[in-house]
Amino acid sequence: MDIDNIRLFLHVADQLNISRAARACGLTPAKASLRLNKMEHQLGVSLFHRSTRSVSLSSEGAQFRPFAEEILRQHRLATEQLSPGIKQCALAGTLRFAASSTFADRYIVPLLNEFFVRYPQINLELHFSDQPVNLVASGIDVALRNIKIESCNLKARKLADDERYLYAAPSYLAQFGTPMQPADLNHHHMILFANQRKRRLLNSASNQLAYFPPSNARTRMVCDNGNSMRLATLAGIGISMNSYWSVADDVEAGRLVPVLPRYQVDDNSALWLVYPNSINPSPKVRALIDYLVEKLGDRPPWQKIS
């Protein structure tokens, strides 16, 4: 079975959109559809349910997905082991790293020069986006994620906690008032992250629960980039939910103010360094993970601001 077709299958399974998956693989949608049809013919099953408006995994496709991820992972490991010079210089070569652009621009990129001094033979290929990426299908060695790790084909090492609260600019609160209880949010403007689901807010002192975004509030703006959401909040457009690491300096300087500060997003979120599940991750993968934990894990720089 063609490796490129397996990679295409995983992109479609991840995005549930053939056109977007085709672009990720450098194909036209028509060519991608032909390749998927060929795979299904070889396997003798339908991997997807297709309609003019939607694509969804069939039960057979869901069963095949972990095997497809494992095939790509093994292919990658075999290729690396057979690459010239791999045994002579394990801490060398290209390492593909993915992370949230908002976090990476602020905290990771400034650390990379020292990493290159320590490991002069390692090159980094960086993929920064605030949208999730399928590690196996995209050939990513290590990724930073602040979402629940669900795939059994991934291993993870915790970098730091990811505390999230609601924030607004003083100018917004001066114009629209300060919410005193969760129900007050229904009368305010919200800035939301794209495809944001409802999150539980917990008052740890009273154990009272609320939800964000509130059902009746006005969604003033939707962003697919965390820094854009932060800038919109600074501009006084509305109230947003942000990780503390993304706004710590703004809060310290008074440019942003916590809203309902007793309520924290209650999802035990953390920042995780994740990598494909293999018995022995490569030395360069371990080197990057250890370096980032050393620099950011013990005493995260955003905590020094608080």
C-alpha cells in the first residue's frame, strides 16, 4: 500500500475535509479522491462516508486509523535508521517541531540559539500554528500541545500547567461595566477562539460552577490565532478566555484585567511535549524535550511575572 496514500488518509481522517487534506498533501481534490478510492478498493471497505456537504469516518475507517498511524511511524523509523551516518551522529539531522504560534513566538524561539550552540548538528523545521496538527500524517517529531492527549499512538511529557481565566481591557470594562457574577456575562461581548467549545468555570472557594461562553452573550469576534485574540482583547473589543502565559505581562502592566477572577477554567489543562509512541525516541527528540523542560518547566517565565 502506498505510503503517500496512507498519509492522505490520515489527513482526511483528521480534518474530515478532502479539499483541505489534498492541499496538505500537494494534490488536487479530484486526485485525492481517486487515491482514496484506490485505497478503499485495495482494502475492500469504505473508509469514509461521503456526501456533498460532509465527510465522516466509517467504522472500518476508524478501525484502520491506528494501523495507518503505526505504518507511517514504522516507515519513518526505518528511513531514519537506514539514513547515511545515522549511527555515527545520532544528535544530527533535521528535527520537525510543531507548536502553537502564540506560545512558540513568545517563549520558544528566543531559546533556540542556545539550543543550536549545544547541538550544532541538529537543524529544526518549525511548524507554528494555533490549529491542531496530526503528528504522524505530517511527519512531526515533537509537538507542544495544550489539549487532552487522546491518541494511544502518542507519548507525552508535561512541560507546565496551563491556567486559563477570563480577561478584558480596562477600557472595555469602563464602557460596559464589570461582570460581578457569571450570569452577568450574558450582557457582554465575547471574543472566542475558533470552534471553541463550552468550558467549565470553577470557583474553587465556593465550588460554584459556570460555563464559558455563556449561552446568551454576543459573540463579537472569532479568531483562529491566540495572539490575535489577545490583541483584540487589549483593544477593548470584548471579554476573552486566555492562558495566563499568553497575557501575564499585560496583566502585570494593567493592560488587561481578570474578569470573575475567582473563576478558573476547570479542565486540568497543561502544556505537553508529545511525540509518536516508540520504545526509544531518537536522541535528538530527547535532546529537544529535555532542553525545553530545563528552560521552561521548573520555573516557567510567566510565573516570574506574577
